[in-house]
Amino acid sequence: MRGDLWSACESNVGGTLLAIIGIAYVPASCYFFVIGRASRGDWFSLSLATTLVVALLAATVQWTFRIGFS
């Protein structure tokens, strides 16, 4: 991304969302590691799964439009 979020979204919105999710996931994972608790079945797992599905759908839609209109 090199700090240019707009260009990154124009290039690949799904990849940009996945990068943001990854950046947010690292400190959250460290937190769960330190407290010694798993996040299965918790709000964190649900929000992570939801955002991953949204990112993958965004990437698929963008890819489909690029293939279709090329």
C-alpha cells in the first residue's frame, strides 16, 4: 500500500481489506495470547469471520468486473 490507501483500493480493494484485517489481527492475537484465552465462539471470531467474508466478496466482485470489462 505504501501509505496510499486510495490507490491501493483502486488497485485491489479485497487485498487492501485483507491487509487491514491482518494489521488489526496481530495485536488482537497478542492480547488473547497474553491473557491465555481462546477467542472461539466469541465476538472476536464472529467479527473476524464476517470481515474476511466481506473482503473476499469484494475481491471477487472486483476481479469479476475487471475480467468482464477487459
